[in-house]
Amino acid sequence: MNYLRVIRNNWKKCTFGACVSVYALQSLKTHIEIEQYMREFSAKAQSKAAVTSERPKKVLVVMNPVANKKRSEKFVSSCKIFHHDYLIESQYFQFKNYCEPVLHLAGYSVEILRTNHIGHAKTYIQEMASLPDAIVVAGGDGTSSEVVTGLMRRRGKLCPITVLPLGRSVQDASKKFHIFGVKDVEYVKSLCSSLEPMLKDESKYQSVLRFDVINEAEEGEQHLKPIYGLSGLSWGLLKDIDLAKDKYWYFGPLRHYASAAFRSFADNWSLKTDYVYTPPCPGCIDCAAALQRQEEVTLPAGRFTNILFKYKKNRTSEEPARTLVKNDKCGNKFEGSIEANQINIKCTQNKDNFAELESQFISSLEPGWDYIMQIPQVVTSSSILPTLVVNSRTIQLHPTGEMADKFYSIDGEEYDARPIKVSVVPNAIKVFG
């Protein structure tokens, strides 16, 4: 009874002490679980390295310290900037603590590239004298897009890549439902599972998206090099809501909902564009010839090596050869015009087991009470059915109207909304997984 009387007379102190004790026990439990898992995973990596007696493989780790630094962050306060810098260092130390020791135990020689400006990784990989045995992308979708673009602009055999879930969006999702804010065991396991295919040397070919700016200006303008990506293109209302959520950081985990709610009072809900697409094709003579012409155009001019060597497609000799046939429908073009709220383009594998583009046009969102009731679906992008779905091999977008404040989002990076051609490059790179 004396204990109950003490608790009743000092209930505030007891409540505070109980909360601190629960937090400490939860942190200790999480630390023990992570340490036990890392010990087991490191033992497996070390045993694999002991079996193979070949030279240490070189691995380039690309980290993007300024990942996801959107234009909206110009308006945030110094508190938000401090939080963003904390996330940057958190990503770096997570890799140093959980991933780099495993790579060393597996017999890899690790080189870390911390990019300091946009396009740094792309230029660095493109101009490397020789590629490493593998590239580890430790960042978001924008970092992976730069790495893939740098690889695809090279000639010869390309090294495989692996992507670690170290982006801010992944971290925010992993901590969304955590009460105590402690380290997540499942998140550490996801980091190790992303490295496991590379340690086992299990890779597969993956198709990538190619984005070419359509030059409608004068012929004397310099041709822009293509951009490559893995995730796809996003353009419109849902993309703007996602990019603007960092402005409402003071809402915490509800900032995405706040961004969607404040968007109901904004203008420019729709965008207009003309589109031209070609039907899906498993790969024919015309596809190969068109891709060869595109690659010859993007080859840098004025170099002596361009005269001696013919530019070839970025493919390894390990990729199985495929017989090309004639497809009369491959060259057909279909045109249209649409006014939509959101346009999403991604690469999918169809039922015939070849890559194609899937373009979704959403036109069902309108300002008003119905939109406010749809905010949960808008935030998660679920239950919003597209008005039009186009499956194609290539698609061209020709925006119409005022495009001064319109931007494409290609793998999380913003680009001016200009006439663009999106196409599939099948089985372009090797990815561990």
C-alpha cells in the first residue's frame, strides 16, 4: 500500500519515469535485435568471401547529400533545413554502420562518391576511365536516374547496379508508425536484403526509360542528350502536391494531407497536351534501326574515336541474342489530344513478357467538396482510376498552353515541360535482385 500511496502522491514523476523506462527498454531491445541480425548476416558474407579466392572486387557507392532538395525548400525555415541536413548525415551513417562493413567482409574494395551538385554522378560515371565491378546507389530515385544515365551514355560492357533504400521517402515511410522513434529492425533488414543479391552475384536484365527532348526550334540548336530513368515520368496535380508537401513540414506526418488540402484553393488544375504513340512491339527490325539512329545522334561529335569505331548499343555479350522479325504495325502512329489533371508514364512487363510503356491520364479531379472527400485517395494515389490508359512502345507529349510554371518529374527530378519523347530500351542494364 505504501507503493500505491507514493505513486498517487507523485503521479507526474511516476508517469514521466515510466515513459523514460519504456523508451529505454524499447531502444535496448531494438539495439540487441539489430546487433544480432548484423552479426548473423556478416558471418554469411564473410563465409562467402572465404570461399572465393579471386581478387577483391571494386564497388563504387554513389551517395547524394542533396537528394530531394526541391524548389519548395527555398521557403522553409532554418529548422526545416537543419532537419534536412540531419537526414543527410543519417543516410551516410546508416550506410557506414550497416552496409559498408558487410561489403568489406565480403571481399569488396569500396569507393564512396558523395555528389555535391546536380549531374555530378552522371558526369563522373560517364567519364570514368574504367567501370568498377558494381555500382551501389545509396539515395533516392534521382540518384539512380543519374547513375543509369551515366552508364547508358557509355560504350561497351556496363557494370551491374544495386539500389539501397536510403532515400528520404523510404525513411519517412519506415518511421511513419513509430511511437518512440527508435531504429527500425525491419529497415536494417531491408538494407541488408538489398545487398544480398550482389553478394550472391544474382543479377537480371532490366528495361529502362529513355527521355528525348523533341527539338522544335531552329536546326542550328544543339541536340540535347537523352535522359534515362527507372521509375518513370509524373506530371500534373498529384506530382505538384507531392513536391509541395515539404513546405508544410510543421504538420509533421500530416504534411502530405495539408499539401493536398491547400491545393484545393489553387488554380491550374488541368494541363493540356497532344500525344503521339506507337503500339507495343516485342522487338523487330524497325525498332532496332530506330534505336540505332537515336544512339548515333547522341554520340559526341568531333572526336577521332568516332571515326575509327562505330557506336554500338550498350549491351553486354552475355545478353542472349534474339531473332528480329518484320512487324508491319510497328511504325503505325496514333495521335490524340487530352486535358488531364495528372499524367503518369512507367515501364511495365505485359502478358507477352516484353517491356512496354503504360501511360495513365487522370481527368476526374475537380475543385470542390468532392475533391476534399478524396484527399486520402489523393495522398496515397489509390482508388483514383485513370480516365485513359495507353500502352505503347514510344509516346510523345507536346504540351499546349502556358508552360512557364510546369515541370516534369522524371525519377523524382524536375525538368521543364517541353515536347518530349519517351521510349523503352529493353534489357538495357543489369540489376542485382
